[in-house]
Amino acid sequence: MRRPIIFAWPAAVLFLLALCLAPALVAQPGIRIDPTKAWVGLARVHLTVTEVELADRQLEGAYRIRVPFLPGKNDSGTLQLRSARPLDELQRFGGTLDGTAHSVSGETREFVCDIRPDGTMRIDIAMEGRTVSFKTRYYLPMGS
């Protein structure tokens, strides 16, 4: 005698739904930053930052700097930012994240993010005797 499979479908659907949603439910809050660019003299400098996630009381992510006019100045590496305020307070009241960027070439750069409540931020990066300022937008997940 064959068993009806009607009751197996809801259980299978719930199992697949749980598998799909599990990473989202345990993911740490982070900041998503839009790619941006700035000008240094005649050279345009592009900055891309991966989603910066909370890890061990600091925010960590990766960055990439691209200078199309001078490809030898391109850079990438990891980023570690600290703040005295939680992310939800930064979003409501603004504030500053400061930290370091560790390049794959071994250089260490100062990295400062001025977060504003309107969803914009200014990122200042110390690069070879000057500070390059980028203006961009950021997004925080709901409920962080």
C-alpha cells in the first residue's frame, strides 16, 4: 500500500525555507557603502568597500582603490573600523568610525568615516602624503 505524500510537501517546503533564511537570521549587522569616486589633481580615484560587518567589537570589511590614470597606484586590502557608539545610534545621530586599512602590499592607511543621519557619509583615507575625501551613501539593515 502506498502512503499519501500530501503531508510531506508542507514539511519539505518549511525545511527548504528554513535553509534559505538561516544565514539571514544569524548574519551580523553591517554597513553597506555605495561605490564612490574622488579627484586627486587630474586623476580620478575610485573606492569600493564590501559590506562592513560587525566582528569582535569592530567593523571589518575589504576595500579596493582603483586609479585608472595611474594603475600602479591601485590598492586593495582589509579594513577595520571602530566606534564608541552602536550602529543604530550612528544611524540616528551620526558619528565617526575610525580605523585602519591594511593593504595587500603591506601598507597601513588611516581610514575615517564621518557618518551623517541623512544616510550620507564622508570617507577620508590617508594616501601618500595627502588625504583623499570621498562622499557616498551608506545603508544599515533594518533593526540593527
